[in-house]
Amino acid sequence: MNNRTLHYIIRFLLGEDIPEEIVAAIGYTTNRKLYDRYSVVIVPSGFFDNHIYGTTDSMPELPLQEIEGTPLLFGTPKLEQAGDTLVIHADIIASTYFFITRYEEIIQRHERDEHGRFPGKKSLLYRAGFLHRPIVDEYRLLLRNWLKQYGLRIPETNKQIQKIYLTHDLDAPTLYRSWKGIIRSLKDGRGLIKSIQGKCGPIEEDPYYTFPWIFEQNETFRKQVGKVSCQSILFVRSGGKCKQDKPHYSLQSEDMCKLIQTVLANDMAIGLHSSYQAGMAPELIKKEKAGLEKSTEKEIRSNRHHYLGCREPEDMTYLEAAGITDDFTMGYADVAGFRLGTSYPVRWINPVNRRLSSIRLHPLVIMDRSLEEKKYMGLSFDEALAYCLDLVKNIRNVGGELTLLWHNSSIAEGSDSYLRNLYARFLNELAKK
């Protein structure tokens, strides 16, 4: 691992509020002759050795060891004093790297679901039983505490959620406002006249056009918690020809032009919802981003893949080349939790060449459909609310960020889904804390 990437990981673990001289006082070496150069040394476990890295021998084995109650992937839970240097044998550098780079996904490329995604239930985090805990952030607390014990002046962690992103993916803007929608409407028993009205009448009457309700919920919440600490984002598709990209919608249509204007007027940012097709062929991302920028007359810097379909870790290079600075894809579809082991935004490191990039990955902690759908978690309303609140508690304990994803089509009024009520109730509970 190069020095730039190593420095970033140490800085990420310590936090941005730690002076650079303390970052420089932490070494990562097995050479005992160099220990006296540092106040603290973290001993490498061998994970990055050329004959180990990238092989199945580099994968942690279950059950994991723990250090002060936190699971440890590499090294041993041993601390010792060597002269004036605190020596930490728990390799939290390699353990952090493993999570934030999605390293296991390049070792287990054979583990993919029907959409080509790495399944959350195959992840080490899930199999070890701590996907609901931001383990990397727990390493941060441990390291800061060890530095305090050593006598260094380390500020207390602010145990509050630092930023909340209320995000929405525009998979299906409407249900009935197309010729296929008329057929669907007739099948739903709405009758010919009502079906034609659904196609030609006000867009606000379409079941999937839940944006007025979303705007109201988000604005109320943002006023309660402070607009600086909460941002709303709508991710919009501008391409895709696969069947999974249906329904196709035109950004030049009257309905979409009206929606985009309304979104911007309600202080909601717009990001790219790169298509399913672009997930399979990521060279299309740049074209889709340019199309969205042309239609919105806005510079687009944020992205989330449709179906959360960032299939291979190194595909991030295409986002970087397209000028994306912030990606919000990093959650599992099949189970909610901390896919990257952290609740903090983290710069992407390519696990193939270990290069540090400029893209910030914002962990997606909770997606609506992950909670409810039977093929995923299949939780009841009460179970889903309790699970979400537990995730929030864990984020607060480490002072991280929370990103939610709720689809406009999931909260259609009168549907059998509990997701509309859950969103309102969850935001209400979140605002109380």
C-alpha cells in the first residue's frame, strides 16, 4: 500500500478534528528499530504482503477475535509498551481497508445475485452478525481512546448524527400516464373513463406522484433538525434500455419538466440515477450524466446506481472519469446496514491497484424495500421501525452520517405497503432524538 493511501486511512480512522502532528505520530511497521520514531505503532498483520494480498489466504476466518468488544479481522487484541511507544497488534488499518474498499467482493467474484450484485447476506459483516454495527467507526473510537490513555489530547467524539440525507430514486415517476398505463389501469378495474383521465388529467392524481407528500415530510423534518444538517436528493435516470430500466421516461416530457422544476423549487438536489444498463456497461455513465445536465441545466456531481448495481468495485473508475464526486450506492439491497463498515463518507480506494481516488462514498444505511420485501428482510412494521432505530442509535454513538432511500412508488397512498407510514413515523422518531 502506498504512503498516500496509508496516510488517508490513518487520517480517516482518527477523524478530521485531529491535528496533523498526531497523524504523523502514528506508524504502521513491523520494524522494531523504527518504533521510537512514533508515539503509537500499529503492527501490520501481513494482509498487504504481496504473496497474501488478493488471494483467498487473505480472507478473515470466522469466528473473529475481538478487541474491547469490537470484532477484529486481522492481527491480535494485544497492546504493549515499547519504551515510550504504544504498540498496537490489532491491525485496524487492514481491517478498515477490507471494509471500505469492498475487498471481499474482488476475492469472491463468483458470489453474485441474479442482478450481478454481491449479496449482503454473503458478506463477512452479515455472516459474522454485525452488519448493523459500523465496525470501522468503532475502531475510530478505540484508537482515539488509546491515544488519550497514552496522554495525547484528543477531543471527545460528538455523539450526534452529523448529516442526514433523505434520498429518493425516480424509478417510476407515474403509474398510469402512458398507453401501457391505460392498460394497467383497466386491469386494475378503474374503468375506461378514469383510465383515460389518469393518462391525460393532472399528474398530481397519479398514485405514484407522491412528491407533494414527500416534500411536506422532508421539509417538516429539515426544519426540526436544521437544514444545514439535512439534505434531500432525488436521483433521476436519463438513459437505459434494459427491461429493468422500464418504465422509460423522457426528461423532455411535460410531466418530467414540471417535476424537475418542482423538485428544485422545494430545495431538493438532483443526482444521476445511472441506469441498470450503465451498471452492466459503466462506460455509459458519462453519457447519461451529460444528458441529465442538459435537461436540468444543473451540474450533476452525485450518483446512485439503479438496482444499487455497482457490480464490481473497480467500476467506480467510470464514475470518477465522468466527474462524479459523491456516490450514494453503497448499501445492500437484501439487508439494511453498514456495507462499508462505516457511517462516515469515505473516499474510494480501488482494491485492485490500491489507488486512492477523489470520489466520496456515502454509505446507504436504510432502503425502504430492503426492510419490507419478503425476498429481502421481510420485516413487519414494528420490526422495521425497531431495526431502523437501532441503526440510528449506533450511528449516534460514533457521530456518523445517515442516508435513507425511499422510493416515491413505495409510498403510494392506499397501497398494502406499510412504507408510507414507516417513513413518516421514522422521521418523527428521528427528529425527537
